[in-house]
Amino acid sequence: MHTEDRALLQQFKVAQTKERAFTNLMKKYQERLYWHIRRLVVEHEDANDVLQNMFIKVWNGLENFREDSQLYTWLYRIATNECLSFLEQQKKRSAVSFEDIQEGLSEQVRASDNFDANKLEWKLQLAIQQLPEKQRVVFTLRYYDEMPYEEMSRVLETSEGALKASYHHAAKKIEDFIKNH
């Protein structure tokens, strides 16, 4: 574990420095976690809500962090689980199929003021929204966050082989989507 993270954890365990340590932890990881969440839930307001819920869970669980993994791995796991819970709640609330939610996310991408269907980045975003939930998470972690499979397997609690297969299938689907749109 990084020395800076270890120091933050030690400061968090002391009542006088607990809040300052948590504020520093948030400052250090907030932007990376926000963009990870935003890529999965699309909407800025939703990403902020998920991020806030994630940091509440971190506040409540940080004293019990066992340091078996890197701190950011633990944070990414919480963020990813919060995203999946959020998307699951959206499905239940709307009482529509996951395909409808995917289409809704795609429409949100298209509705953006910056959307230009000719730009590859926008096609990529639309393609990512077409992926099944798990493949979308794996693709996002690997492509945008450049997370190694070993680290990803700890975040998502699954085998590296399954992750490699998911990423391969996701990349193929994205490639096909971009070629055909």
C-alpha cells in the first residue's frame, strides 16, 4: 500500500484527525471515482448521488478496512457496487426491461449538447451503453481506468479469465457497433 494511503488510514483512526484524513482521502480519489461512476450511470446528477453514497459507505467502513488490498481497489469495489445497485434500483423503479434502460442511457448520450454522431468518442459512448451491465463495467475499468486484470479481479471479485473474456466480448461488440453506425 502507498505510504500516503497508509498515513491517511492511521490519521482516520485518531479522533482529532479523522475528518481531515477523510477529506484528504476524498480529495485524492474523488475525481477518478467520479469519472468511473459517470461512465457507468451517464448522468452527472446520478454520478454525484452515487459518489456521495459511496463515500458515506467508505466513512462507515474505513475503520474496518483490513489493508488486504490497495485502498483504491477497495474504493473502486465500493463505487462499482454502488453503480450496480443504482442501475438495479433504476430498473426496479421504472418497471421496464434492462434494454429500455440501456436505450434511455443511449438517448441521454445523444441528447447531450456536445453530441456529434460523427465523432468517434460519441460512437464509443453509445456503443458502451449497448453493452450488458457486467461487460460495461469491465470495459470501463480496463479501457478508461487502465486497470490491470489482476486488480480488476479483486475489485469485481471474479477470475481474471472471466474478465478477459468479458472484455474481449465487449470490445468485439463495440467494434461491430462502431462499424455499423
